[in-house]
Amino acid sequence: MLECLVFDIETVPDVDLGRRLFALDGLGDEEIARAMFQKQVEKSGNDFLPLHQHRVVAISIVLRNRSGFRVWSLGEEDSSEKEIITRFFDGIERFSPTIVSWNGGGFDLPVLHYRSLLHGVSAPRYWETGDDDQSFRWNNYQSRFHSRHTDLMDVISGYQPRGRASLQDVAVMLGFPGKLGMSGDKVWPCFVDGQIATIRHYCETDVLNTYLIYLQFQMIKGRVDAKQLGKEHELLEKELAETGQTHLDEFLSAWKIAGKKP
């Protein structure tokens, strides 16, 4: 049995920072966000904001351990950014899990670093590199090539930028549901409309896709065989079916329709 914690974050523009950076006093949040996007387009040709200009609005988790399987989003819909980030690092502090992501090294974790700086979130276990715990010297969360954090996009691409693929493309390639009509560029409009639940549900389906890819990756590594993989899929199917949550039912149905399960 493979124990892991798969995570994903969703973000929106940090309009408070944008207001200060670009002297935009007097403008509303939506106007400030538009200005931030436009300035980034002028600078780089696309509107993807620098990582320090992102604000975290959701962190979703898949946890597979000896107790079973669980998928959820940290905190509540009205939880503060500091609270959900604190909850994430508290889990690492208490259990030192193997964490798994898709592009977590390139996006999710750097964003969490900046926001932890902002909110003063302490995470000594996460930042440990062997000074206080020798076991972390050769396997820690900071090294790109250590396994305490497995960035699947990074590892599967052979650490080559030209080899990288999107979570959506790889999920679809393997017969998994993928994005189900939602995508990262829709998070800000959803946030503006107050649809925090929609964002959290989308984030949860992203971690489910990532978890399924991780299982497949463990098979090519020889960590699980086809029989074990089938059992993990059966457990996941059972747990999703029992949640009674519409977005997870939709994910399970889409997975069945894909017809790729062992």
C-alpha cells in the first residue's frame, strides 16, 4: 500500500498587493485584477501573473494511508487564506507525509512559500534539510530530486521543459476524467461570483486526476503490480460512490465512461 498526500491549490489575483504595487487606490477589486492582467500581458505576452501576485483560495487533498482513502478541501468555504495554508503545513509538521503534485515545484509550493511569508506561517518540518534531523539531509521537501515531494510533471518529463505536459492532457491520455469543463482560467470569474464551492470542487477533481496518475506512475516504477493497481482503483471507486457529493459522482461517472479502468 502506497501512503501519500496529493495536493493542489487554486489561486486568484492578490488585488490588495496589486493596489499597492501599481498605485491603484480608488479602484474596485475587479478593476485592479484587470489592470494586473493587462500589465502582465504587456510585460510577457500572456496574463499569467507572477507567483508572488497570487492569493490562495483553495487547497485540496487526497490522502491515502493505512486508514484508507479520503479527498477533501482544507478549511471551510469562508476560511481565511492563512487558515487553509496553516492547515496544510500542520499536516506536514505532524506526519511528514510523501507529498505529490502536478507542477507543485513550479507553481503550488512557491506560491505557498510567498503566502506563508506574508502570513507568518511556521513550517519547520517542511523546511528541514538536515540541520536538526539528519534523515532529512538526503530526502527532504526542498530538493527537486528527492522523493518527499514528487512533482509528477517534473519527474515524468525527465526534468526537461520541452517534455512537460498538462495535467489535463495526461489524464485524458490515461483514460481519466480530466477537467470536466472547468479550468484554471475560470477560477477568478467563479471567485468574483462568490462560487467558492465550485472552486473547491474543481480543485478536488484535480487532485483525484493527479492521484490516479501517481498510481500509474508507481506501476511503471515497479512499486505496484496490475493486481494492486486494480485494488487501489476499486477502493477509490468505493469511497467516491459513498460520499454522496455531486461533483465526485460526476468524476466517477466520467471515469467509468472512459472505459480505461483495469
